Amino acid sequence: MREKVIVIGAGIGGLCTALMLAPSGREVIVLERDGPVETSDPDELFKTWKRVGVGHLRQSHAFLARLRTIMKAEHPALLDQLMAMGVRELPFENMLTEKQQARYQADPNDAELTIITSRRTTLEMAMRRYVETLPNVTLRSGFLVRKLTTRKGEDGVFDVTGIEGEENGVAVALTADVIVDAGGKGGFTIEQLMEEGAGIREESESAGILYFTRHYRFLPGKTEPDRKANPPPTGDLGFLKFGVFPGDNGNFSITVAIPEIEMEMRKSILDPEIFHQITLMLPGLRPWTNSQQSEPTSKVFGMGDLISRWRDMVVDGKPAARGYFALGDTLVRTNPLYGRGCSFAAVSAQALRQTLDATPDPMQRALKYHERVTEELHPFYIVQRRQDRSAMKRAQQTLTPGAKQSFRSRMMESFVEDGVKIALRSDTRLLREAMRGFHMLEHPEKWLGKPKNLAGVLYYWARGKRLNAAAYPPKPGPERIEMMQALKLDYRADMERAATEKPLAA
């Protein structure tokens, strides 16, 4: 008798789970509280699709190379369907500077470093349509999961055997051999286990940043500006980060990220006029958003509650539960700066299938899944958390005139800004190596641990700013006070507030 698997949630995590488990022959039931997809038109879907369970549905999204690689290996037909719907692929060459492009010689492995980018609504619609065609997968929309069916074993480990909920208003109870919790950051069933006393260890802290996104469409006859132009369409001003995300069918989005402590800016940027004015003040974005090139197609979508969170389902060698597996935002969350959330979910889903195929023993499954997920994802979680802490400190220093950095802090900043970044803008081989970590194809810091790569970075750092002058990108935008004054915002208020706060630790 084949195993029965219930998947809570039909977001990216739930759909990736179905994609991974379907070829194994298991019976997979995906439960989604929101309604079905009611149109195949990407533009209409973007306007009308209500996804209560996915508050960030209209934020910018991208699938890193790791997720694309998994998709290509497991379900190449899905990749073809995404392309047919207008979803974009951005190859490695798009990351090269103009100088690097002039000398670029393709490597056979460069194709692995390709990003998939699109409006999330289009991505999710295509994935859901495809999943619904898989013979042993059933997707039940309008199904609200209320609670897990649990029983605490004599060894203190909880056995999870099913769910209770409502399907279109009717009470339903389902049982299964495996319960997969892909409920996302708003999912609450894992919290039920924690409240019942399951041994789940959690650590959590703010990522210190907020995201704001607006969508645009190219005007008839207009095409995408050269992404290799200077200044580039991404940048970091300290008090503001920004980037362009090419979308499907002539659409693209602009995301602006603002530190939590920039209260005046974060309150004002939800105004579409102010958001648009900011894009025109940034030289890398102006070619995309000026009135001769494109037009806005949406309001400004804000996204807060951004935290770094890691949950251990095994503590001191003892699993919290048997028959229950959390993945995606339910299990681990990081700052979405590098678009790793979807890839985290896909990697976890792949690890789950490997675990289920390796052993039928529930205890061993819990242990092995935890081991695989920790090995694959924890390094990225730690690196991103460290970067977030550094960015929060930098943002606070921006609001504190005369703030002094420690010698160590200055050296680390110089190593990154004048060493690493210059090396990557100068040496295509080093960029290729670094991108393998960025795309989750290997440990995020492995590339810099290789002696040859570290030597290359140190070479550019030692050359100094004068000899490296041509490799520095143009200034990405105005200074904070200049931008705030142009936007008619009070640039002093946050500085006065920061002056009363305790400086962040190094």
C-alpha cells in the first residue's frame, strides 16, 4: 500500500513538495485555504488573485539557479511551460560589467548560473497548473486546516497522524502517513506542536529592513534597458537598497528596501508619487521608469515583519515529532534580499523525498531530514543573519553624524568594498566562483576559502583605489539628506531619534 502524504499549503513550498514527491508514486494531497486559479491570463491574474495566505504575493520574486537546476532535472516540462507563459531567464552573462563582457568567453557551466524571474502570480499559476496534471497529486482548494492530529508518545516524541479542518465550510478530518507543513510564515500548526510541548528549539531576530515594491510595464515598442550599463539597476546607499526584477510579458518590478529605523522614509514611500520620484533620482533606475520608457501598473506594496528565524525539529538528538515535516518559511526564514526563500523550500522538499525514500522508520526519517536540511540551509541562514546585523549597524551610523567605526570594522568594510566587490567586477572567473555560492550550488563562503580565489581578491584590494578606479561603479544615487530634502521629508527626525538610542554592538 502506497504512502499517503498531506501537504499543508499550495504556495511555492507546497508545490515544490508535490513536484518532488509525485515521481515517487506516493499519494499526495495538497490542501490550500485560498480559492482556485480562475484565469490563465497572467495580467488578469496579477490584478485579481486573492491569496490570503501569501501576503508577499505581489513582491518581487526570482528563482535562483539552485531551484532552476532542480526544476530542470526533475520536471523539464514545467520549465518549458514557464517560458511559454513569458517567464524570463537571466543568464550569467547579465551579471558581467561592460568591461568583462568585452572579454567574456563562455564556460560550459555558466548555464547553471541562470535565474528565473517573473511576477510571482505567473510563477505560481504555472506551477499549480502543472502540479494539477500529475496523476497521483490532488490539490484541494478552499480547505482551511485548523489543527494537527497529534499524540504524545511514551518517549516524549509527538506522533502526527492527520489534520482537522474545514473544506468549503464543512468539517473534515484526514489521516496520512506523512504530514508536510508548508503553511508559510503565517502558518500556525507548528505553533500548536510547540504549545503542546514538542521539543522544538527556535531562534529569531529582526532582519532590520522593510521592502516596498511597485510594478511597471514597458510602453509599446520599448524594450528592456541594458542591464550591464553603468550605473547598474541595483545598488545600496546605506539608507536605501534598490533593484530591478524583470518580469513576464513586458512587465518588471522595482523593489526598494529601507532600514526599519528610517521612519520618515518608510512612512512616505507607500505614496506612489514619492516611490516613483525616488526611482527617477536613482541613475540606475531612471532608464527603466521614466515616462518615455514605461508606466506604473500597481500601487506600492509594502512588506514588513521580516525576521531571521531558525527552528530545530531535533534537539540533542531527539526529534520533536514523527510523521511531521516542516519546510519553507514554516521552518526557516531569512531576509529576502537575495531571493533564497523559494530555493530554501525546493531544497527542503528534495531533502524530504531523499529521506522518505531512504528509510520507512519514522524516527530515522525525522533525524535524517533534520540533518539534511541543516547541512544544506543553515550556512546560508547564518551568513545572511550576519549581513543583516552589519547592515543595521551601518544604517544606524548613517543617522548618527560623527559616528566612528572601529579599526576592525573599517578594515572589514574596505575588504568587501575595495577588495571583494572590485575583484568580482574585474575578474570573470572570480565572479563565476562567487555566484556558485550565491545561487546555493555550494556553501556560500566556499569560494573565498579557496586559496586561489582569496589571493585574487587580495590582489585587487592591495592595488588600491587609484589602480582599481575603472572597476568602481558610478555613484548609485544621492546622499540621504539630499534625497530627503528633494522628497520634502524631515531628514532630522530620524537622526534625532537615533541619537537617543544605544549604538548596536559590533
